[in-house]
Amino acid sequence: MISLLRRGLLVMLAAALPMMASAAPGQSAHDIVTDTTTRLLADLSANKEKYKASPTEFYDALNNIVGPVVDVDGISKSIMTVKYSRNATPAQVQRFQDNFKRSLFQFYGNALLEFKNEGITVDSPKNEGDDRTSVGMTVKGANGAVYPVSYTLTKINGEWKVRNVVINGINIGKLFRDQFADAMSRNGNNLDKTIDNWAGEVAKAKEKTDEKLSQ
């Protein structure tokens, strides 16, 4: 069984992307994080039992929240890296994006449903760059542990979108990027095989995260 500390941080990984819900045009990165954190927690409070009974509904809800404001294209290409994405067809890139989102929600969604919120605080706003910024957050779990979370956002067509998350010092983007490269090596550089089996790679990445968090 995952320890309380590891479970709490896996919950933060589950929550990392869904914190970015639909943003109003011109809204600051800080306001996006603040407003949508409130909405997400309110939705979970109202629908947690329904989602526990029907996890698929929860995965679908997360997908609807995340899709419009997360730079899925940029994240996917970052994970694949130029080495592999430049040789990928648009269909392969799209399939990887779909598999990436679905596998994340399936593996971490249930952990998010178990999260007992003892306090989430978004750091004070700071000067935001023209096309890149970060927003910090502190999360307190039921076990009393405090977890720092940092979102990296990029501005695309005038709107901020999340590009990466660092949780308690663990760079989630790098974690998946390394996992993708390792999978390509094990699969003899077969891109289709790596894409189609990505859910299993996410499970392996989760195990690596468990190990790092337990150290």
C-alpha cells in the first residue's frame, strides 16, 4: 500500500493539470490557478460520491476541464522530444495526445477522489513574463505534510496555458520525457508500439514517482 506521504503527493500529481480549468480571455495566470482551484474543489465536494461510483464520469469531467486551457500539443511534443516528434505523423501525435490524457486521468483520478483537503494556498501574484510564467501553490494533506507545487504556463494566442508541473521538486514533464525515451529504446524505436502501450508507461512512471517520494 502506498504510504500516506506518497499517496498525498500522487494526489497532487493527479490534481496538477485539472487545476487549470476554463479561463476568461485576458485572465492572469495567477487568477486562473486561484479561480479554478476553488471551482475544482467545489465540484469534487458536490460530486465525489457519484464520481467514486462511476470513475469514467470523473475522467470525462477532467478531460472537459483540462482540454481547452492546457497546452496538450506542446506537452506531448516535449515528452516525445524533437528526436521522435519530427518523424511522427499528425495522426500519431494526436493518438499520443489522446492516450497521454486518458492514461493520466485513469491512473491518478482515483487518488484525487481520495484527497482530503486540509488547505490549498496559491502564492501571491508576481510579475508575469510576456510569454512564460510560473505560479506557486502550497497544499496541505490530511497527514499534515505540506507539498509545494509550481505550474509553468506559456501564453498561446493571448491566453495562458499550463505546460509543466513540478511537485515537491519532482519535474513531471521530465519524468514522462525520460519514460518515453526509455520506452522507445525498449521497443526498438517503434513509435506506434510506444504510443499504443503508453498507459503501461504511465504506470511505470508512477512507480518511479513512488520510489522518489519515499526516499
